[in-house]
Amino acid sequence: MSNTRPIQLLPIFHIPEIRPGDDLPRILIAAAKKSDLSFRPNDILVLAQKIISKSENRLIDLTTITPSKRAIDLAAASGHDRNRKDPRLVEIILRESRRIVREHPVLIVETHHGFVCANAGVDQSNIPGENLVSLLPHNPDASARKIAQALRKLTRKKIAVIISDTFGRPWRLGLTNVAIGAYGIAPLQDLRGSRDAHGKALHATVIATADELASAAALAMPKSAAIPAVIIRNFAFASSTAPATSIIRPPNADLFR
């Protein structure tokens, strides 16, 4: 498929602080209207993971956590004085993890979803209060599906949804956004068997489309600007119900496990 119109990144402003139980689809529609936007068929809505976690009450108060000995030991080894991790935070990270991939200098784990990332996605940024932390959604793909289906019901438009989060990369500096949840769009585009512009056969090219869209949308989501939603318009894509977890390499295809 080719695009005949320029791809647009349209940030949605006027989104209030999201609280547990909030009706995100209705809030997003109202905020889009205030931003002089309306949803169109085949728009792709990219949402920052944090507002999903807030609406689903994936928040924990550190004052309610008693750290285990393992968490205390890991925290003690994580640094000195102000750089040392809070043992309660480490305890939450351990609870959200299948296994520890690396302990130092950054705690890298595999989450219960299968994501390999720093701190299991447990985060204190963009959360009100001193002791609250947010966790990743239980099932980001299910969250994306729920929002996409609600938006379709409310707008009568078919809209794909991507839930994005910020990940580091082992061989490159800097952070980038990736898709941790998706609905309505194929997360991967398999080009194997097709030909490039010079007629050469492609043998290994599988594009992580959802990740590339999540990263593109992040350009319109400055970390300090409180813009957790971006509409991507005029991007031609294949409709699909395949989950974003299909991007995760299975163990038998993991080149570095």
C-alpha cells in the first residue's frame, strides 16, 4: 500500500489528569473536539501507557509496601545515598517480573507480559504525589481493544489504537517509544517474498510497524507537555486483531537469550 497524502501527527490537547475509573474514550473525544479535531475512519490513535494505567488503577502507594530481603539487598547494591533505589520500589518491580535479566547498573527484567525493560515499567514520573507509582496495564492489548471498540461505538468510525511506552535499547543510546498494546492494526508487516525498488527479492524483512508508529507519535508527545494522545492520519495500514505481544521474540528465536 502507498500513501497519497502526507502522514499527519495530530496531538490531542486538553486531556485532564486521568483518575482511576475515568471513561477514557469519552474524555478523548471531548478533548479532541476542544483541540478542533474529530476522528476519521482509519485514524490511528496512539496513547501513552500512563493514562491507561491511571484509568485502570494500576497505581500503588509505596507506603503500603513491605520490601522483601531480596528487594532490600538489590536496593542496597543499586547505588549510594540519593542514587540508591527505594527498597519498596524494588519490591514492586520484582512482583511485576518473571525474571531478572541484569541487576546492575540498571535493573533489567522480563515482565509478566514478556517485555524486557528497565524496572518492569514501574514509574514515578507524571504521577501526582510523592509515594505513588504506576505499573504497566495488566493486558495492554486488551486495553487497546476496549478503547478501539468504544471509540467505534461512540464515533461510528473505525479507529486503530496503539498503546506506547518508552524503552531503552541495549546497543544504542537514547530512549524510544514502542508499542506495548495494539488493536485494529497489524503490529508487523512481513515483506518477505516481495521485491525491493530494484526488483531484488526480500528474504528477511519484517517491519515493526506498530513500534515505528509509536515512535513517530512520541515526537508530538513531549515529556513535559502533558500530551498523552496523538492521532496519526493518512498512514495506509492493514487492519488486524493481532496483538502487540506478537512483536516479542519467542525464546527459540531470541538471538541473545
